[in-house]
Amino acid sequence: MRGRVFKGRDLWHLSGVQQRTRAREPSRRGRCPVAMRTVSAWWCAAVLLGLTACGEGQPPAPPPKPRAEAKAAPEAKAGPTDESRAELYLQAKERLAALLPEDKDGPRRIVGELGPGLREIADNAGDAPLRANASLLLGTLHERAGDRRTAISFYRQTLALLPNEIEPRRVLALALAADGQFEAAIPEQEAVVKDDPDDLEAWLLLGEVNVKAGRAEGATEAYAAYEMRRRGLIDGLTLQNKDGTYVMPVDQRAACARALIPARDNGTALALLYALQREPDPVVRQALAEAMGSQRLAGYKAALTDAAAKEAHPEAKAAMLWAVQEIERDPLESRPGPAPVEGAPAGDGAPGAGAKGQDAKDIAQGAGAKGQDLKDRAEETGAAGAGTPGAGAGAGSAGAGASQGTPGGAGAPGASDGKPAGAKAEQGAGAPATKR
């Protein structure tokens, strides 16, 4: 098509695109501007058809998937806290304390119900003493249930958590000895007597495990140390200065009386009777009555009954009446004679009350704080430890100063000059000596 320049118009593109311009052109040779529009429409349709044909045979694109909503992360369950663990521990401890003696299956039942929780505490608690207490309680439960090997494992775990505490070592030594592991029990028991030299029951146990381990020399040393401490405690309870005042203060005399509980020999019994008659302070008289009631020797009953009738101090009187009731409940036969008169030599007492104070028969069986054998002592160890009644009270074995007329023997070997028996008084191994 030829282009023309129309009057009054600018030159645009002379092509079919300018349909509006061409529409205004005068018709020449019978052509119609509509035909141009028709050709353009057909051309567009062909292009569209070609595009459509190119996509034949392909599946239609799937519709876009809706966005999945982000799922909220599940809330993490809060684990047990040390507070909740402590509550579980106390619950188990209270249940054990509430068991009746005839309930033999009680410990095994508690292990089945609360054992997993206690194990979790022993393994995962953040507080080391809480873990140690749970381990000790598990050991006690398993021991009472008859599984002593598992109990020993838990006792060792307790000791590993609290290596500087003596009570776990005391419990472990008892359990090892009761299980027949005497060699393993010896070093643990040696640590116990080293920590508290005035623990007479600990010395007796050390001698016993040495005997059963075949260590005669070790047993001799342990029993000799026991005897030295026993005499020192008696001296601390009874020794007086020339003016009649006591060498030891009131609190230490009371502690000496309680520390003598494991010594059920005739010489110690005479010494306690002697002290009960002469002691001016009610605090010490109360401690003497508690010691006698714990020993439950039948020979104490008459003296305690008379003393209670004369006693004006209410707490001392109550202790004396309690001691009489304990003796009546479960008396232990003994051989103590009358309390020695003042100034009489100790050797004038009944057999077993001389310089050695007691013979092998007196201490062979039932020499513990409750008159029980080694096996019984181990089984009665509770979750709180195996503390010895009256022991470790800071009394100190009161030197071993020789004093004529003191019941139960006088003076440890090598201490006849009245000096302390080889240790400082503030360390609980000797009392200040006073020349008489």
C-alpha cells in the first residue's frame, strides 16, 4: 500500500496498524477500510490458535496448593525439680519409718512403688546431699528387703557423693561386715574410729571384723583401744579434784555417760551406779539414767527406783522412770554387785570389774549399743545413718589418769602419770589431767 500525505495531518506510520487514520481516507478502487480490520483480526486469531496448538498433549498445570499453616511446636514437658524430688524422698522415708516390725514385705513393697523415683533422684538431682540421701535410703530399703549386695552398691554411691561424711562410711562398714566381706569392711571401720575415738561400739566392731578376717594382731589392737577409751570415759565421768570439784565440766560428764552405753561389762555397770549415787548435777544424772535404760541391765533397777523417788529435777526423774520401764520391758541379766563405797579399790568389785574391767565373756556377744550382734546392727541401720547412741558427743575419753577408788578400773597402759591418753582434749581423745 502506498502512503500519502494528507492535508492538515502529520505523517504517521503508513501501515495497517493505523486503522483509525485509514478509516478517514477517501475510498479508492472500491477498497473498504473494514477489510483491513478483518485481516488484522484473522491474523491475531491465527497467532492465538498457534499458541494453543503448541500446548496440546500436555496436562494442565495443577492449581497451586494452599500454604500449609505452620504447626506449633509441641510444648516440652517440664521435668522433675529438686523440690518435687525432695517431696518424693520424704514420702518414701516416712513410709519406711511407719512400717511395723512384723511387716516383712514392707521394704520390698516400697522399692517396687517408689524405687524408680528414688533412683531418678539418686542419679539426676542437682543437689548432691539430696542424691546422697536418696542413695542411702535405697540402700536401706534393699538391705531390709534382703538384697544386701544392691544395698552395698547404693551405700558406695552415697559415700562417693559425700566423701567427707563419716555416716555413709559407718553404714557401709556394717553392711560389708554383715555380708561377710570382712577385709573390705576393715578400712571403712578404721576410718570410723579415727573420726570418733570415743565410739566404743565402733572399736568393738573393728575388733570383731579383724577376728573374722583372721587378723589377730589387728583385733588385739582394736580391743586394747576399746579398753583404753572405756577407762578414760569412766575417769571423765567420775574424777574429782582435791577440793571435791569435778575435773570435767557438766556437759562433758553427761557425754561421757552416754558414750559408755555400748560397754555392758560389769566394771562399767559399777561405775555408772557409783556415779548415779554421787553426781550433784541433774543434767548428768539424766544422762546416767538414759545410759542405764539403754543398757537395760537388771541390776540397775533397784538403784534407779530409789533415785527416782528422791529426784526433784523433773527431766532427770522422767529419765529414771523411763529407764526402769525399759529394764522391766526387756531386762538383760548381769552380775553387778553393790556400788563401791568411796575410797574402795576397784578390784574389790565383782568379777570383771578389776583393772581390765571386763573379760571376753562380757563383750563377746551383744556388746553393741542395743545388745545386738553384728548382723542385727547392720540391719537396724536407718536412712539417716548408723549413729551410735551417745557416741561422738564431744566428750573426749577423759585421759586415763590413774585414780584409786574409781570404779571400773583405773588408768590406761602408759598413762599412770595422770597425763591424757595420747591426744588433745579438744579433739575428743583425752581430758585434762589433774594431780591428786
